[in-house]
Amino acid sequence: MSAIKFTEDHEWIRVEGDVGTVGITDFAQNQLGDVVFVELPAVGRRVTKGGDAAVVESVKAASEVYAPVTGEVIEINQAIVDEPAKVNAEPMAGAWFFKVRLANPSELDGMMDEAGYAAFVDGQH
Amino acid sequence: MRYLPLTEADRRDMLAVIGAPSVDALFRDVPETARAADIDLPPHQGELEVERALSAMAAKNVAAGSVPFFLGGGAYRHHVPASVDHLIQRGEFLTSYTPYQPEVTQGTLQYLFEFQTQVALLTGMEVANASLYDGATATAEAVAMANRVTGRRRSVLSGGLHPHYREVVDTLARFVGFRADAQPLDPDGGEDLAALIDGGTSCVVVQYPDFLGRVRDLRPLAEACHAKGALLLVVVTEIVSLGALTPPGEMGADIVAAEGQSIGNGLNFGGPYVGLFATRDRFVRQMPGRLVGQTTDAEGRRGWVLTLSTREQHIRREKATSNICTNSGLCTLAFTIHLSLLGEDGLTQLAAINHAKAVQLAGRLAAIPGVTVLNDSFFNEFTVRLPKPAAAIVDRLAERPIIAGVPVSRFLAGHDDLLVVAATETVTDADMDALVTALEESLR
Amino acid sequence: MSDWSKAVSRFQAAGPGSETTSGNRGLQIEEPLIFEQGADGRTGVDLPAPPAAADRLGGLGRKGAIGLPGLSEPQVVRHYTRLSQKNFAIDSGLYPLGSCTMKHNPRLNERMARLPGFGDLHPLQPESTIQGALELMDQLATWLKTLTGMPAVALSPAAGAHGELCGIMTIRAALEARGDMRQRILVPESAHGTNPATAAACGYAVESIPANARGRVDLAALKAKLDGGVAAIMLTNPNTCGLFESEIVEIAEAVHKAGAFFYCDGANFNAIVGRVRPADLGIDCMHINLHKTFSTPHGGGGPGSGPVVLAEALAPHAPLPWVVHGPDGFRLVEHADGASGTSGTIGRLKGFHGQMGMFVRALAYMMSHGGDGLRQVANDAVLNANYLMAGLKDVLTASFEGPCMHEALFDDRFLKDTGVTTLDFAKAMIDEGYHPMTMYFPLVVHGALLMEPTETESKDSLDQFIGVIRALAERTRQPGAAEWFHEAPRYTPRRRLDETAAARKPMLRWRPPVATAEAAE
């Protein structure tokens, strides 16, 4: 059983057991434009909810990717470092950024679900 | 007023279109209390009058080219070919802005790409930026970059680093909040930097040739740095030296920060100069300053653009790698044109002439009773120990007038007897005769 | 034997759609890199043989070749002349880059900077041989202090951003000297990126202050943020929306009441020079871009020069070196050696004494204009910008009401539903022979178009420009406009360049073609 949650900073996290897979949303990649560079955290690094975790850059913009939850980074997606265009092509699937072992699953409680995020994005226009 | 095209009639017509009663009305947002009445300054003048006044001021100086001249210390007098100054004064270069619109600035972008390539080749590094303000600020930026790359905050500065460069690093260290452990100047050459490196060292900064002109093999130091995870930062103040010397990149340098004034640029009383900055490919995203990259246009033709701008302040704001906004555009152009004229053969020969002149001069000065040459190795600059305070002798020789070099005491207390002397291709045999004779007389 | 057809296509200059064999188009000539033109044994200089002397390089003589190409002087002259012809310049056309101040660069200034007494002067010469140079620095300082009403000026910063660094360092030094450690600097949303970058470089947290509906700093929001933790505010005035901060005196009072300092980014001083003295506004510290207000040439992105004027409270912390009057003439103070007045200095900011070449040019410019002419500079700069605003406000969308200062700010509401972006509009201006205005800055309005004509444009020139912009604005509403604008520019040496490809696979230097590719031919 997996659940996908969203942040107001346009990250998504899909949780399976105590592991969350983190990426940026389709809306976020659209706002950025062609992604040219991705920097991921080191495996083993402890990230804090709301703290800097990764960087994603287009030609004209650089954006921090914030950790949606607190925990330890256990895996990173080298494929998007080698080929940043993937972030534009498949943001919600193959272009995940990193996996994190959740320290405190209750942090997910306040986050938006898919419908909630869709409404949030609509409200931004 | 020759620079202002509007006539009184124009101004009246324009105000009518705007719908404002007067120009003063356009300044209505300025608080009353801050509207200055006349500011007490002289009235406008014609070209002739300005030229006369400034020429009179210039005439109170002793131009380097008018006297026997042996001064280096981070700025060097070289011959700059006439075509360099002609080309950099073309209005399309002189009066153009930063190449933010690549379709109409391919000229600037292409020469910067060529410049980056030349700097990388000369220093033996993989990649160079489009320049920084000068060698000293480039050095400080390089230390800050080494701190970012290593995640450490303590640098070690050789005592052979130009004192101005050390001071600029000190200023940055104080306000940014990192440590810069400067070693004392060591005229006897016993400095052991490798012993100062530990797991907290971000970089070791060493000048090549150093402030006293000495040339050291940097390979052992590079190994010592890398063994502890620190970077080796090599500073070059006389870039012509790399026409004769093994480049820092071949000796394991991780960053090279250099002063490029010697190629293409006049002395200009200390500025504007051009900071060169080169590093390894893997550190490129941590570099400060502008970068030009190759790409193609909508029709598939090769062209150039500013790239990796997300490092910079206009995008990254408070998270930028540096607050730097400008480069040394026109000085960069002068550098790249001069180096294009020199080419491989010209630069290596220029360097050989410089070295040979300095070797000749060192031999002649060493023959003066009481004078010893400190260096066992050097390029075009070396240090002599005098039996009397060097500053007084320099002042006395200036009256003849001969500009003999720079006394180390101008920078550092406690080295009164050391004089740093440079000889470039501009020094003639007669100049050397004059210096030797004058020095002999003043030491008698 | 020569393979002439190969010579034509050697650098693949002619694109697939090229109408000429060479890729050249009349006066627009394709030019390969210098590295593609070199030949061994060729050079553009004639040097004598080195005199006979031993090698004292310490065994570190260069072993391998550098890899520099060999070119003769005529090739070099032609190469750079052709490159120059691919550049837009203020000499050749209106260059309305907002905040950048692209005004005429008088050539007298170039001649003065090249006088041997200035240009061929070493910064470390004995003081007796540089009295004229120190006098020039002193005179420049006098002009800058008089024009700003400030008691002190630091000349050494090499550019505007370097001046900011200098200013924020002096502020921190002054605070530290009174034992007052503060952590934050307030910066308006509309600020240039160097402001937050500078504050962060000096160890401060940056806090943004919002603009009000009039495009000025929201005074109430500012006051709410001002407390004992704020070291300074960094404010541009006139601001980056081209507006004078009408509540600036109140801002200064509030800032000072909180014990903080008022840093002014003087990038737009050209709008008020000779009319308003920053000291009368309550400013403690301001850098002046000599390459903007005082017309030293931009040179394709530098060198600049960024002297910083300082209030009494900050003056003791000025960077080294500075010029003083001694009994025997002028003297340089280069060290914090315990002598009076040096103990509070922030230290040295660059090698040597500052951008002397720029000092000479700026002083020549000031002397040419005089006090009266500089006031006229501000008047005409503001008049020209307002004329532009008047001529365009019914076809573009002005962001704010009321008279502007030296630059006119529009946003992209006029492009709504046209499919044309600010970028497209700018590129179409290029085809019409104009350099685009500043785009997408300031960030406080959407799709910003910031136009600064400067005082050195004639009315005729502005009338033509207004006519062209009006016609382009009209065209955005015609059928097929989106495609037409998106195709622009069409008549430039290069069409739009692929910046994404450049950033994804950075190619930052030329490398020789791989030998195997040649062998395979």
C-alpha cells in the first residue's frame, strides 16, 4: 500500500513502509523550464523536513528541493544527474530524486493528497 | 554642452507631450528638504581646457617609460603592440555591455571563449572563467571557492604570497568568517607548508614565482595537499612567466588565480587589471564569475552564450557563489589580442627574453660589493639584499631618476634591506648600466 | 595542392538554410576561432633573440608546448575587427538597458587615460614620482564628496558589487566597534541580485521587504521588521522600478532609530546627480558606479569602478589605501600601522589603489560637464525617460503611476493573450536595430521591460524608437503574431541560441579536433 503526498513547495513523496521516494511535481518542472542540472544529497545524509535537500536548475532559474520529511537518505537517482532532461519528461515517475527512511511518519499527516495539491496549484494561477 | 543633444526647444516640446509644467515637476517625489540648490563645483569646460588641466596633472608624474625602470611586485611593464590599443578602442567593443543578448554580442562572446581557452592552456588547467577584477581579488575568491569545495574553513597562505593578496584574503576572511593562516615572509627559503596541512585545511595558497621571485617545484606540496583532502591554490602575478615555466596545472594545482595585466594591459597606476581564474572541470559549478559556453543557434550554426549563470548573483541572489557582477571585459580583450599576436613562438620568446635580461641584471648587481642576490631561481624578478635600507636608496635613485624596484619594507616591517628588482624586455643595456652605476655610488 | 571547396566549408559556417556558399552575408562575415587559424612558425610580433644568459629557472622550464596558435598581425587585426562587427554598441545605436545606463562615452576620456603620466605609471613607484596621480585621486574624491554631500569616500572598490561589499563591511566593522552584533540585512524585493549576494557574503541573513502598490518600499512593512537585530537596509534610490523613494527621509529616520545603517545602492545616481545630495536623504553609505553615472565605458562587461561615499560614523572603517595631504605633498596611507586614523579600517579590498584608468576618465567627464552640466545630465535623463513613458504608455502597460526618474518600467500585461512574451518582443526589437531594454527585472512586476534612454539620446532618436515600439506593440495583436515574434531575430549574425544545450553539456573552451576523426577522412 503506497500513498503519495505533496508539499506547498511542489515536492511529492510516495511512501512504502518506512521509505519515502521524493521528487518534484509536473507543475514544478513546468515552471522551471528545461532542467539542465540536478544536485542530489549524499547517501547517508540526514535531511530535515523543510530543509534543503537537493538543487534543480534550468537555464534561468535555480531552485532548492526541500525534504518533505525528516530522515536519512538511503538512495539517490543518478539517472537524473546524468540526464537532467528526464526531470521534464517524467517528473512523477522515473525522475524521482532520492529515497529517505522516515524518522517520523506522522510528519506526513498535514500534507496534501493528490486532489488537495491539484486544488492548491489551481489557486496559484 | 557637447554631450547633450536636447535643445531648449526640444525640452519645451517634450514637457508639453509629457504634460508637465517643468523639469522640476518631474522631480516632485524628491522631498523638499533634499532638493539641493546649486552644488559648489566648477562650471563645464571644453575639451581643450580639460585636456590642458589633466595633462598638467599627468606631467607631475614620472612615466615608467621615461626612465630606467626595474619595478615589478605584481605589476609589470611590457611592450604592448599598437594594434592592441587600436582594436580595443573600436566602439563595438568599448561601448558594448555585458553580452546578455547573444544574438547581437557574438563578438564579445567569441573573444571571451577564446580568452577562456588561452587561460586554460597557459595555466595548464581544464577550464577558466571570463575573468575577475584582478589577481588579488581572484585569489580571495579562490580561497572562498576552496572552502565551498572542501566544506572546510581554514586556509594556509605562504609567506611568499604578495602582501596585497594576503591582505585582500584577510579582509574577506574576517567578514565571511573563515581562517586564513598567513605564514611570515621567509627570505631564507625554509618554509615548510606541507607540515601545516591537516584534516581541516581547505587549501594552501602559494605564489609561483613567489613575491621575492623564487620558483619552486610545487609537486610535493600538491601531493601533501591532496593526501589530506585540501586543494592547492597557485597564484601567478607575472603571467608572462608561464611562457617559460612548467604550468601550475602540470604540478597538481586545483585552482590557479593570476594577474593578467602583463599581457595586453598597461600599468595604469594599479588598475584596471584582469584577474585570471582557472580550475578543474569537476569544480566548475563552484567557480565565481562569468562563463561563456559554445552552443548552436536556431539554424544549427555554432555560436556562444553566457552559461551556468545559475551560480551567479542575478539568479541565485544570496546563495550565489560570489557577489561579482562584472568581469574585466576590455582588459580581457586586450589580453586575448596581445596573446593572439604573440602566439606560441612569440610568448615563449618573450618569456625567454625576460628571463635572460633578469639573469644578466642579477649577475651585474651581484658583482656590486655588499650586494647579494637572494634567489637561486627566478623568472624576471629577483630580490637583492643591500647593505643599507632599501627604501632610502630607492628614493635617492628616484631623484636621478631611476626607478630601482620595490623595497620589501613598503609592505612588511623587518625586511629593510631587501629590494625586489624586475627586468622585462623593455629594459635596455643602458638602463642596466644606469642602475648599476647609481647603486654603486649610493652604496659607497 | 589546395582543396578550395574544403576551405569554404572548413568551419561549417554556412548553416543548412544559408543562401550563400560561405555563410557570409555581405558585411556580416563568418569568423572561425583563432585556434582554427593558427600555423606553426607564424607570429604577430618581431622580437629580438634573447641575450645570452644562463638558465636560472630552477629546473622548472616548460617542457611541453602551450598550444597557442600562430597568427600574423593582419590576421589578428582582421579577426578582432570582424568580431567587433557582430556586436551592438552605444556608438552604433540606442541601447536602452534599464539600470545599466548605456550613455555616450566621450573619447576625450580615453585620450586622457592614455597620457603616459597616468597610463604608464606603476602603482609602487616612489611617492615623489606620482604626485600628479595622487592629486587626481584627491580631486576625484572632492568631486564625489561634493556631489553626494558625504564627508569621506573609499576609491578602491573595483566595481559596483565590490563597492557594496566595501560598504557592508564598513557597516559591520562600525557595529562591531560598538559591540553591537547584528544578524540581518533588509533588502527590498525589487533589489538587484548583488544586494542579497553581498549581504550574504558578509555573513548576514537577508530579509526581503515588500513593495507597496506605488512601487516603493512599504514603510509600514519595513518598520515592522526593524529591530535591534537589523544591521542595515540596502536600498536602491531611485529604485529599480525607476521611481524615487518618496518616503526615503522617513525610511532613514526609522532605520537610524533602530540603530541600523542605511546603505544606498547608487546604481541609479545618474538620475539625481547635481540635483540631490544623498547625504541630505539620510544615507550612511553609497557606492557610485563610475561606469554608469560618470560614463566610463562598459567595455563588454567591465572593467568598472565603484567608489563608496561614507558618513562620519563609517569613515574610520574605510578600506586601505587612501590619499592624504602631507607636508611635502600627497601621500598614500597603505597600512594599518597604528598611525592615527588607521586602526578601524576594514583592510585592503584589491591589489594596489583602485581603478585609476577609470578615475581619469570619470574626472575628465566631470570636468567637462562641470557642476552645471551634471545637473543638466540628471534633468535630461529624467526628461528623456518621461518622454519615452509618455510616448509608450498607451500601447505598453506602465507598471506604476506618475512621473518616473531616469527609466520607464513596463510589464507584460499588454502582451496578454497574444502568445508573445517579453523575450519575443525584445528579440523583435533587435531586428529593428535596437538593443533590447532590460527584461524580467525588477522581479516585482511580471515580464518586466525596463527602458533607460539616458540623457545622450536626441529627441529625434527617441521619436524613432517610440514609433518602432508602437508599431511592434500593434503587431503583437495581429494574426500569427506569436510565430512571427518567436522567430525573431532574423537578421542578426546568429539567431536564437540554444542555452539549454549549452548548460547541459558545458563546452567552455576550444579543444583540438580528435585526431582519429581526421584519420578516418
